[in-house]
Amino acid sequence: METRVYVGNLSYSTTEDELRTLFAESGTVQSVALIKDRDTGRSKGFAFVEMATEAEAEKAISTLNGTQLGNRSLVVNMARPREDRDGGRGGSRGGARGPRY
């Protein structure tokens, strides 16, 4: 039972409160996570909204996908499970200490 919804193509000025208000029209919003760059704190232009039920998540997708928010056409669909990402960190490539001889 998936209740987490991906929201893309957001304006960088969009707030979590705006998303909460918009999605509340489709049902009970459990949480809103606006994804931000960890270095700058600036929005990355997408978010995840968790609805109370799968039916509410589906309603949000069908009613909000393609709608306008901040002069942007929203992309709204079911969130995919997060993939494992190593990102190449912590590997044995020598790291900050350099190679061992």
C-alpha cells in the first residue's frame, strides 16, 4: 500500500505549506518533504507528499498532475522506492589519505 507521492517541476520558491494546502484538497496529508540541496539549502524542484490512504494518493495524482502551481505544470505520480546508492564514497580508492605503499 503506497501512499507516498512524488511532486516534480516545482518552482524553487514553492514552500511545504503551499504543497500541504494544495494536497489537502485530495485528502489528509501525513507529511510533506521538500527536497533541498544540502550545501545551499535551495529547493531542488521536487518534493514527496505522504497521504493518509492509497485512495487519497491516487486522487491527488489524478487531480493534480499537470495542474499549475507558481506558473509551472506539476508532475505528480507515485513515488518509487528509494534505490541503494553508494555514490562512490568510502570506497578503497585511496581516499583523502592517499594510496598506501
